[in-house]
Amino acid sequence: MSLTRRTSSWLLLFGLLLAALLRLPALTTVPPGVHYDEAANGILAAEIASQGEHPIFIASYTGKEVLFFYGAGLLARLVGPGAFSLRLTAAFLGLLTVAATYWLGRVLRLDRRIALVAALLLATSFWHLLFSRLGFRAISQPLLQALAVGFIWTALPAPGQAVRWRRVIVAGICLGLVAYTYLAARLFPVALFIGLLPFLNPMMIRPWRRHPQVILAAIGIVALLVLAPLLSYFLAHPDAFWVRISQVGPTDSLSLGESYQQSLSMLFLKGDPYWRFNLPDRPVFGTIWGAFLIIGWLLALYQLIQTKILKERAALLLLVTLPFIMILPTALATNEIVPSNLRAIGLLPFIVFLPAYGFVQLLDSLAAGLTRWQAQAGRWQIGLLLLLGLLMAGWTAQLYFGQWAQRVDVFYETEADLSEVAAFLNEREFGDSVIYVASPHYRHPSLALQARLYDQLKWLPESQAIAIPDERDAWYVFPHASPQPEWTQRYLQPAETVTGPLGPDGAPTFVALFVPATDAPADFSITDGNFGYQANLLELAADRGVAGGSLPVTLAWRIIGQAGTSFLPFLHLVDESGRRWSQLEPFAYPSEQWSLGETVIIHLDMPVPAGAPPQPYELRAGFFASDSGQQLPRLDNAGRYIGTQAILANINIAPGPLPNPLPIAPVPLDREVMAGLWLTGYERDLYQVGAGDTVGVALWWLNRAALPDFLIRLELVRPDNTGIILGSSYPVNGTYPPSTWSVPQFLIDHIKVQVPITVEAGNYRLRLRVLDPGANSIFLTDLGPLSVEASEREFTAPRVETPLAAVLGEEINLRGYDLDRQEDGRYLLRLVWQAERQPAGDYTVFVHLLDRDGSCCLWQADLMPRQGSYPTSSWLQDEVVVDEYLIELPADLGPGEYQLEVGLFIADSGVRLLVQQPGLPVDDKLYLRPIVILPTAPDQ
């Protein structure tokens, strides 16, 4: 028994009223806060509303389709930008989708009761309700999908009917606009194509103008015209098309089969676990409606097999197959939460027709079984639909407003604490005070959308830093998500403290501190920390670190220049060999916020990798330009260059607990060396070297018992199995005897050995041998191949024009040089170096052409030898290296003598190697013969 059109209209109006009562109240307070993503959407909508932006695709925030934002922008012009207009847009789209669902059901020739129940299910769906109250573009996808399918079906005429070309055009427009809704809509054409297969029968005979294939082609052409701007944009910016797909696409964390199964289970078994878009694990349909879903799908499949009516067959095919296609956006996103209500939103509104099918079948069965009630079947079915709508609306209201909206995690993760901060900033006058706001994100969109003083705020991302202004009052605002760190209490002595409203857990939503103007802290240890006249480093300190844990670090600087580019501090943890074990570039107080005189103090935990051995370390700090990577020079109090880093020595790293899970070496082995000791693997730096070069190996040890001492020996093995000993010592360069190891302990031991210069070229094997204190072999394993090439090193110094005997750092001898004027007026300087012994580190050559008064520099070069290609640490004892520089004189250089100075220095610290020459005092440089510029003869 069906319903009359009038009755159906009243029932639809009833459903829309329920939908409105669920979607419209308290839009600004439920959800309680404006999350980062939603606030970003509000900003984008405001730009369209007020700045005249007309994007085809929004590339920012990993890419966004634009249809929702144009609607939100239009509404923002009417009621003002902000969270209210954004969420009102979503609510209106949700209401329109409820109405469109009923209309779509009728267009697909479904029973009015099926269409009504489907609309009621959507109106009271917790899933759809949640997205109808969020400013997310995804809410537009179900509406456009419903309109596209509906108008396509109305555009296809029944036999004997004329084609209504206006409907064809509208259908094509709606189909094209689907692509402007949300990322998941990219699979909708696949689902639609399958549903339209009955119309693509090549045996169908119709007049060509009314042939479904012609009409569908016309719809497709219109859709392509609508799509053309977007397609053109993606052709010009292919990264914009792929960026979000690559972020959420398949990974090894979950197989596609498992992900697809979990995604289908969201319909009635186990749903989205993420509280932001669901009550965790709640399925789309409960047990009862899930049963109706299965019944409805089976009924639709049965009718699909039975029906001969073309449009009905296509509609049923669409309803039966679409869920298996539109579930793919969440199933394929194995790098994200699976299943996801957000990415599966393309199931709507079609999925609600299936349980409606099953429910109406139950009504018909009841009516057929209760013969005495058949006369009143219409009335009691109407009453049942009314009661059903009220019960479902009440239950959904309780789930959404009574449970989900009251959750503590929903309150804070929707960043309601920042909404309270915005209210505080909007209500209070701050005068000339500097306002610092801690936040999980720099320039947080939630405050950009809600706070009137947003442009005046200075940000403290992740509460890793504080800044103290020079002679100005300051406010420091710490929201719940970025509380005030305990270490800052030493520096901040508030005259007033404001506590924000309490959250649902009883904790303040924020704490604001007013600190009057005060002198900057003066108890810092560094006095020569001028970095490029931009920042004066004041403090570099560290506590004890733990392998597999962290190293607490404090860094402080005073701003002494106006940054013309973006600078970031850097921290490097290095061992005595210069190997970098950890590094940080903290984005704690970006340089674009710097003001003259501000003192910035950072406290952070620097990660220390598992396996870092207990050996001497250095902590190095400095600043670099984020666009070029160029480090700022460090200057002494006289303005002289002293390197690019401040160095804190004697950093202690203690052994940490065993990591869980245990790291896997690049080359896994898992070999037991002795009772309680395993070699879990190794890593290599080079597999091909020249004779005299060094080879690096890292051995990954796992110790679970007290050990006797043993030696590690690396051997180079010839094809005939004869060996060459490359080196042997205790682990960690002989500084960490195994008898002192912790139990248990995971250790990574980096070893560098030199291939003798006398080794013949050829293919070898690198072998590890473990020896007991008596030099007896107790373990042997292969570490892979090593190809040795003939050496191209020189050990005989060439003749030079000016011989010297200058020894630098007691390691490198400058044997002499040539200085020749070239035809183009430049000078070629050729330095001849010879290693007294193998240099202990990498040194940089400086060549400076001084002005006549001795000031630097008319021309300079500061490079490792051979234009940076041949670091001194790779030189062998007695090796000769020829190093050339082409000196270009300034065009306006006047006559006179211009001195050349050369030397070696350590780039990180700026420390120069001392120069010893027979009969001369020790210096940190040596002078070559000057370049002489003669006066130009006067014109005759």
C-alpha cells in the first residue's frame, strides 16, 4: 500500500522539520570549538567573500575543492564571516540533501514510502548530522551526487517521449559540479557508469535523437565543459591533483583486503574509531537497521534480476553496486584511519535507500498478515512513520548533543580552549603590551578566524620558547593545549594572572600572565655570540641525555638586527669524529616575529637515537637562512669571524633501556657472538674505495648479559682467502670495553679504518673478527664486498716559484706557491700542501686579498681544498695536494701593494690553525708576496 502525494509531502515536511531541529540550534557552541581544519575553511570562505577571490581549486592546506567555499562565502557576505556562517552553510546543504533524497527516490521510481523512510533515515543520521554541523566541504558531495543522478534520470525520456534538453544541460552541470565538492567524489563517475550500463546496450533500437546513449553523451559533454577549468588547473599543477592522494594512499601498514573489509564493516558492525567524526566505533546503522540494510540489498538485487523496465534496472543496479565503489575512498586510505566517516561520505544518500527497502518490505508483510488491519493500513503506516521519525530524532539528539558534544576529548580536540582564548582577546584592552600566545601551531587558524587582535599576536609554537620584549609590558597566554612549561617560571614574574573558564574536565581552558616591563635576564654564559649582526647568542646549556631518549637543551639569544630573511636556530649533537647523531631546527620563535631587543629563550628535548654509545659529545648551535641553508657567521667582540657555531663540549649520553621494538639494521644479521651477545646487523658507507681511503662500518650490538672484554678486528680478505688487518680495538674507538657495558644494552658502534695505500687494486671481502683478550678468534662474519681502485694520490711535491716551509697545526705543510698574472688581469694562485701526518679533521683554506691598510677583504675564498672536493681528513701522511684559486681584482682598484694572506681554519668554530715558520713568530696566518698594481701611464 503506497501513500498519496499529499500525505507524502506532509511527511517529508515533517522529516525536514526534524532535520532542521537537529541541525540549526547552537551552531556556534556545538561542536564546542573551531578545529584547525574548520577554521582554515572559514578563512578561505572569508577570502572569497571579502577579497574577491575566485579560485578554481584551492591549493593551500593540501588542496581543497571549491564549491562549498563559494556557498560559504556567499553566506558570509550576508551574515558575516566566521564559524556561524560556515556551519550554517553546512546545515543548509544538509537540509537540502534530505529533501533531495526523497526527490531522488521518486525519480528512481521507488515507492513513496521507501523515499520517505530514506529521507527520515538521513534526517536523523548521526553521521550526516555531524557533518551538517561542521564547516567541511565534504557535506556538499551527497547533495550534488543526488542532484546529478536525479537529473540524469529525468533527462532520459521514456519510449515515445520527447527529449527535454534543458534537463540534459542541468544534468550535465550537476554531474560536472560533483568534482568540485570533495576528493572522494573522484570515484563517483565509476559508480555512475556501472549504474548506467543498462542504457549502453548496443542492441537497443531507438530514434537516434531519443537514444539514451546520445543523451548520455550530451550530458557527458556538458559535464566536461563544467569540468574544463578544473582539468586545466590540474594539467598545469599536477601536484595539486596528487598531493592529498599520496598522503593517504595505500601503505604497508594495512593490506587493501583488510582495509576494504574493515571499511564495509562500518555500515553495521564497527565504525569510524575517530571521535572527531563519530562516537568511536559506532557503525552507520545499528543492529536493526543493519539487518534491514541486508534485506534491502537482497530485495534490490532480486528486483534487478526480475525487472525488464530499463530505468528501474539501471536504478537498482546503481543502488546495489554503488556502496562497493564509494567505500573505496576510505578503504584505499590505509595511511589514515580506517574506516573513516569523512572519506566514505560519498555513500550518501544512496546507502539509506537499502534499509528503507527492507523496512517497507516489513510493513507490507505486516499489512498482508494482519487482514483485519488492512483497511486501516494507510493510517497506521503513517502513524508508524511519524513515531519512527520522532524516536530516531530523539535518539540521535541524545547521541550527538548528550554524548558526543559532552566528551572531554571532543572539547579540547576541537580546540575549544582556543575559542576561549579568542573571547579573552576580544573582550580585553591590551594597550601597548606585546601579546604572546602559545599554540600547537604557528599562526593558528582558529584565532585567525575568531580573534580581532590576530595581527598583533606573537606566537610561541608548542610552548618551546618564550620571548621577553625590550622595555615593554607583555601578556603571555597559555591555552590548555599548550600549557606554561615549568622552566619559564624562572623568567616570568606575573603581576596579574587571568584564568579562563573551566573545561569539562575541571581544568582552566587557558592561563594568561601579565608581566610588566623588566630588564632581560643577565645571568647568561656566552659573551661572544654575535651571529651575523642578527642574533647575539647568550646561552647554550644541556643536561645529561639518554640514548633512545632525549637531551634537555636550553638556548637563549637576544635579537640585535632586523631579519631580512627567515632564520632558524640549529642544534647538532656530534661525537669526536664529527659524526652527527641528532639535529634540530626548532621552529619555536620564527624570525619574522623578531623585534630589536627581544630576548628569546628556548627549552626543548633533543632526541637521542637508540644505540648512541656513551662517549664524549659536543652540542653545536648556530643560525641558518631557511631558504638557502647558509649559516650565519659568528663574530667575536671585535667583529672578526670565528666560525658559524657555538660549541658546548663534554655532553654526557647515558645508556638507555632497550628500545621496543628493536631497530632493524640496514643489513640484518641476528648472529650470536657469545652467550648474551648478538650482532643484530651492520651498515656500510662505501663499497668502492681507492687505496689509502677510509671505510666506515657501524656494528649493531645487542647485549643481554655481563660480558668479558673482547677486541673487534676488521680484515680485508683477498679472493685467495688471505687477509690484511685494517684495525683492531675495543668498541667505540677503544673507549668502551665490553666489561663495562650495561645489561641489557643496544649499541651502535661506528668504526672507520683505512685501506693501506699499498693494497693492490681488486675485489675484496670485508670481514669482522671478534677476539678474546688472548687474541683468540671467537667469532667471524662477512660484512660484504669491497672494491679497491688504484690510488691517484701524489707524494712528490712539484717545483714551485716560491718555496716555503710553513707547518700549520703541526699537521699540514705549505711547501710553496705560484702566483701568476693571467691575460685577463686575474691572478692564478697555486698552493702546494703536504701532510706531515694524517690530518685529524677537515680544515678550510682561507685566501684573503687585503686592502692597502690591511683590512679584509678585497677578494676572498674560504673553501676546503680543491674547491671543496678534497677534505683534509682524507689525506694520507706525506700526500701532496695542489690547490688552485683564481683571484679576481676589483675593477676600481688603485695602484699599490695588496697583501695576500692564507691559512687553515675549522669551519664550525672559526679557530685557525697556528702557523710555524723558521725564524718567524708563531701566527694564525702567513703572508704571500703582495699583488702589485702599478700606476696607469697618463695619456700622451
